[in-house]
Amino acid sequence: MSWRGEDFYARMGVRVLHAMEAERVDPEARRVILSTGETLGYDALCLCTGSHPFSPRFEGMETVEQRFFFTTLADALALEAAVTPETRVLIVGAGFIGLKCAEGLRDRAGSVTVCDLAAHAMNANLDGDASAILERHLEKNGLRLMLGNTVTRFEGDKAHMQNGETVDFDVLVIAIGVRPETTLCAGAGGKVNRGIPVNERMETALPGIWAAGDCTESLDVSCGEAGVLAVLPNASFQGRTAGKNMAGGEAVFDTGMKMNSIGFFGLHIMSAGTYTDLIYSEVTETDCKKLFARDGVLTGYMIVGDVSRAGIYTALIRNKTPLEELDLEALEHEPSLLPFGKVSRAKMLGGVV
Amino acid sequence: MKRVYVNEDWCLGCHLCEYNCAFANSGEKDMALALKGKPLNPRIRVEGDGSITYAVSCRHCKDPLCLRSCISGALHRENGAVCIDHSKCVGCLTCVLVCPYGAVLPGPDGAAMKCELCLQNACGEPACAAGCPNRAIVYEEREEAEA
Ligand SMILES: Cc1cc2nc3c(=O)[nH]c(=O)nc-3n(C[C@H](O)[C@H](O)[C@H](O)COP(=O)(O)OP(=O)(O)OC[C@H]3O[C@@H](n4cnc5c(N)ncnc54)[C@H](O)[C@@H]3O)c2cc1C
């Protein structure tokens, strides 16, 4: 499984050292020390170390025989091999990763239970109205949810829950979240907050060292503050920006924001930006849309159900388009190019951006 | 590169482009067989209100946000056109999340769907433009777009 075509790196003149760990960075000597002991010199270095799964200590965790993360392809393949149609799976974490894992296992396993300390599924992205729709949909599709409830202690193939119940399981998946992988930067004496802080050019505070992707902490255009914006679109733009600057060019990436698009059993969910002041809300049995704005610009939205053309909202956040220039009412119910007016539209549909 | 351009002053709002698009991408030889009684899934959509209408389809941007944001590498360029490799698309719809024009759409099979300029189907050039009765949709090269 590869994102790039097989000949990509060769065509680009890039040498890839597979299965090779960078153990340490020596910023004074501008050298990277590899796990083989070999060293590589550099003029410009970019840290793109991604993230690693986060796992708090659960009492008795070591007594669980079959326990997995769901982060890498290797994790997924190992999990698949461990699951049979009789397997009872317990997933800790009802965020994106836990629920995506649950969706994938539903037809492979005997039963799938997902628990989360938070009272709602996808608590980091959705409010109660939106997640209620998601939860109903997940349960209708055969998942068992235990929300506002988590494991206090494991005892072999038993999980003792906070509310006193016990859950018997064969396979455990920990999907509580991921954390930026910042070891190399910290080891080099670089600053690390939640992630590696970078500016709009993707420079770290260390001379000659750049960083991009999930390991970084960068400007979130929807709130003006730094955050870990760990999704692929941001990683991709950050990587390109870093690369251009490292090669002596000029590039900035200042339009990053938290954003997510995901679907479970055919139900789509999108969210982006920062939830400030609610300006529009539409909630039915099967659909939910909420828009948030502050200081005259859209700052965030969440949609469950019909996600068509949601990118128009994302663009309003990204471009900080003044809402007073738009026909807001037309935009709220259904995103389209109509609220932009004839002149903007002629540019969009008659020219190329 | 030739692209699809829309002039809303000439759009009649007849929706013929939607039918021609759906037909061109159906793989069928007969329009009635292709479309009758079936849900229409055009990659171009007529938007508007009572007085204004215009068609929206992929702009084939010079620096496409959708392609840069694709999590599975399904979106790629072929001779300039932004295309979807359906065998790679996982249906996450991140492309829909980021397209500023609303021109990438959720498709009927769970994958994303977009205008590929009819380069992959039997039509060979955009059916929407070829069949537009009022030349509100044209397929041409525009100098300012390449600048
Ligand atoms: C289960 C799951 C589902 C996801 N779904 C989505 C989704 O639907 N949409 C979305 O936008 N994003 C999704 N993401 C997030 C997305 O995968 C990341 O945002 C993206 O991969 C970040 O790219 P990156 O290059 O920063 O890091 P990564 O892709 O994590 O790459 C980092 C690489 O660095 C290597 N590495 C780390 N340390 C060292 C070292 N010391 N020496 C050598 N190599 C090292 C790692 O092995 C890894 O290959 C998902 C993530 C997970 C885990």
C-alpha cells in the first residue's frame, strides 16, 4: 500500500533509508546520528516524525494478552489476524481512530464494544446534538457504546468499568489518541510544547532545522493561536512549505486549521475550525449543522449527514471572508456560490485560481 | 490547458449539462437507458435561485487543494486534469471538505466524484460544454488563466 507511485522517489532523486531510525540530532555539528551508528551531515534538516499513540496506564494492563493500537498498517494487519467471527472486541476511545477501528471490525468480529470517558462519541469534534445522531447510527449498525464510562482495571480478559459493570473481551484496542513525536527535537535542545513549535515558514527555533506535519504545533487560522493540527491536509502543505524554504525558496503556510472529514457506515461527518459563537443551528433526527462565527468571520462548523459543498464553509474560514459581504441567509442552509455575488462568481467560474 | 468556463449571463437554467454529464459518465450508449428512472449523478451542478443560474464543475485549479489534501493518493493529475483513481479512494471526502467551489461531490458508490473533463469517457471532451444550447458553458484555453 503506497501513497506515491513506486518510482516516485527515484524520479525525484530522493534517497530513502527504509527501516532506519534517526536516533539523535547534533545541531552544532549539523549531523544526524542513525541507529546503526552511522552519521549523516546536513545543511537543512526537516523533522517529520509524525505522532505516536498515547496510552495512559490502566491498572492490570499487562495482564491483557491480546492488546493493540490502531495507528500503523502493521497494527491493523496484526489486529485483523487476531480477530475471528467469535472474537469479542473492546475498544477504549470513541474518537476518530477508535470508531474507525470499530467500523472495520464490525463484520470481522463477534461483537464490538467501544467505551469512552467522555459522555459523547467524538467528543473532541462534536457537541451533544451532533454526536447523538452519530451514536444512534453506530448502535443501529451493531456497535455497543459505553459512554461516560471507562475502564478502571483490567484482569486478564475482563475489564472492570467505572460504573461497576464488567466487560468480557478477547481483544483490546487502545485508541485514546496520538501525541506528537518530538523526541529528536527535544534531544537536540529544541523547544517542545505539545508539539514542536514552528513559524509560518515551518522553521523551528534551532538554526537549520525545520519541522512539518503531525509532530508540529503551528498557527491555527481559525483562532490565531498555535495548535497541533494533525491531519493530512495540514501535514502535506507544511511539508511542501518546509521543502521550498529549505531549498532556498520562499513559502509560507498560514491557513492551517483543525479539520476532519470521516464517515461511519455511510454517515458522513465534517468539522473544521474553532467553535466560537453559534450563528446557525439545524438539528433533525438524521442531520445536524452548526456554524460558528466571531468578529464578522466564520470560525468553525460541524456537519453530520449532508456534507455536500462543505468546502465552501472551510474556504470562508481559511480566507477570513467578511460575512457582511455575503448573503448569509442563503449560505447558512446550503453552501453554494450564490451568496458570493456575480463579480466573485465570474472570477471563480470564468478564471482560474 | 483547456478548461470548462461558465458565463452565468447566458445560462438558461435548463440543466441539460447535468443530463449530458451523467450520460457521458454512465458508460451506456443510449441516453434513455442510462438515465431513465435512475438517480442522476452529474459532476456538474446548476445552482442559483429564481433569477440567477449557473453551472459549477471542477476548476482544475493550478494548485488544487483537493489533490494536496487527498489522504490516500487517489486524486492525481492526468495531462493537467485533476482525476480520481477509484481503486485508491477510501471515501473519506477530505476533498469535499477542502474544495472552495463545492465542485467535488460525494459519489453514489461512496467514493468522491468530480469532473474529469470527459477525458476518461467515450465523449472525449466535456459533454456539458458540447451540449450547452446557449454557449453558457465553453471548453477553451484562456490566456489569463495560464498567466
Ligand atoms: C488510524 C488513523 C486514521 C487517520 N485518518 C485520517 C483521516 O481520515 N484524515 C486525515 O486527514 N488524517 C488522518 N490521520 C492522520 C494522518 O495520518 C496524519 O496527519 C499524517 O499521516 C501526518 O503525516 P506526517 O508525515 O506528519 O506523519 P506520519 O505519516 O506519521 O509519518 C511519520 C514517519 O516518521 C517516522 N519516524 C518517526 N520517528 C522517526 C525516527 N526517529 N527516525 C526515522 N523515522 C521516524 C515514522 O515511522 C513515520 O513513518 C489518521 C491517522 C491515524 C493513525
